[in-house]
Amino acid sequence: MAIDIQAINKKIEQESEFIEQITNEVSKVIVGQKYMIERLLIGLLSNGHVLLEGVPGLAKTMAVKTLSSTIQTKFQRLQFTPDLLPADLIGTLIYDQRNGKFTTKKGPIFANMVLADEINRSPAKVQSALLEAMMERQVTIGETTYPLDDPFLVLATQNPIEQEGTYPLPEAQVDRFMLKLSIGYPNKEEEMEIMRRMAGKAVPEVNSVVDPARIIAARSLVDEVYIDEKVERYIIDIVFATRTPKEYGLDDLQDLIAFGASPRASINLHIASKAHAFLRRRGYVTPEDVRAIGFDILRHRILVTYEAEAEEVSSEDVVRKVLNKIEVP
């Protein structure tokens, strides 16, 4: 069946106007951080959860709150602490003495956008409860299962520098996040603007410019974005190069990779590349879309060996070498 790229392009041009409206509203509060905002939108359009890692004070929490304010959705912020219990997250059954029956009290997980702040500060059982809800998109309280709202997006933050009193997410659980973002410092001009805008002033109000139905409709359109078989093979080669680097002429990586990326990496790279093309108002995926999103999909899915750690080789270094080596179609 022939794919009409021009028709898809035209459709995307018409239906993606709300992206510019969202970014304009977010820029009232957030200075710079274009990379972070764009990746949050990719998560939203791809129906994938996002893990943000960066030192304190880089507007991770504020960016998520501001983005949620631009969409007419229910937003919940959860501050993860060592004494948090799964019931504090998903809800519990409460006994009513007046009628002798149990009533269900739903937890803050029942929202469209959930900000899990400092997710690595809570014990494993709470992390597991959240990650199960992320995967199943439903929660069981007592003997009853409740579906979560659509759209449902978890945006989690973690601080990489304070490790005392934290419970690091196991690699298998981190894999459930579609994207892991590494947030960097602003440049001098951006920091000057941040200082002037925020020093002693109230945070500007952000308007809701889009409803959830528009987001769900946009997701269907993202699915329609065309991706050629050559680009699909390019994605497969990138992922397989993290598992069997020798076959791709990356002999120096053979002893540095303990575990390569899982099939979930291929799936997410495929979906996120389409969302990246959608943000560029294109109806087709190019290898540049794959390369642009590659680090965010792969950095948390590659486990390096002790030898790599001794040589100060990170998973990002591995991804960089793979992307530079694999031939672009």
C-alpha cells in the first residue's frame, strides 16, 4: 500500500499547532532547557514515562509542573521519602464503623500527570508499586482493580550527587522509563535571564491551551508517521551493536558492556523517533531523528562492566561510539 507522505505532512501541519502554544506558555516560566521541554513532549506524545536526572536547582520540578499547567489535566506531585508507603501512593481501604463496610480511598496516582520527585529516596516496595502502575496502567486496591486515567504519564526526578539515604532504582526497573534525561546547567545568557526574571518576582501565570483529547488524537497521528524499512534496520543495528559489538567492528567495547539494550529499546526508539519527527512537523522519520533521541532511549539500558568503570567509560560513551560507528542509511 502506497504511503501518501504529503497528506501526512499536511495533517501534521494542521494538528501540531498546539505544540507551539505549549512551548510558548512554558517559556513564560522556564528559561532555556529546550532539550528537556522537547523530551517531555516526546514522552507525552509517545505515551512513555520519563526519568529526569540532574543536580538540584535546574528547574526539573518546575518544568514538569509548568507543562502540566498548559494541559487541562489532573496533576499530582509526590515527594518521595524513606517513610512513604505503597498505600500513600495507590490508595487503601478504609473501614467505616457506621455501616460496617470498607470504602476505597484512591491515592494520588489517580491523575493524568504524576510527578514522582526524588524517586530514589523511597524504599523498593514503593518504587515497585509506582513502576507496576506505570506498566499496567491500572491499580489494585483490596480485590478491585481500577484503570488509571488516559493520558497517564509519570515524570520522575532523581538527584545524582546525594547518594546517602537513597534507594537506587534497579536497572530492570529503570528500563521501564521510556526516556532518561540528563539535565545540564544553563549557559551564561540563560542564567542571566533566570536571575532577572526570578529574583523577587512572582512566577508568571501559565494558561491551559490544550485538553487531553487533543493529546490522545495527536498520539494517533504520531502512529501514522512513516518510517522506512532502512531506518528501521538502522534502529535494529544500533540496538544489536550494544549486545554484540564485535559483529559491528566495535571490538574495544566487547569487554566494557555487561548487558546491552533490551528489545524495549528498539520499540521505544521506533516510537520516540516518530514523535521527534512530529515535533519537527514532518510526516516521516529520518536517521537524524533516531540519532537525536538515541542517547535518551539507550543511556539507562546499557550496563557497563567494572572494567569500564575503572577506565571511566560510561554508558553514554558506549552509546556515542555505537552511533558514530553504525552506518547511516
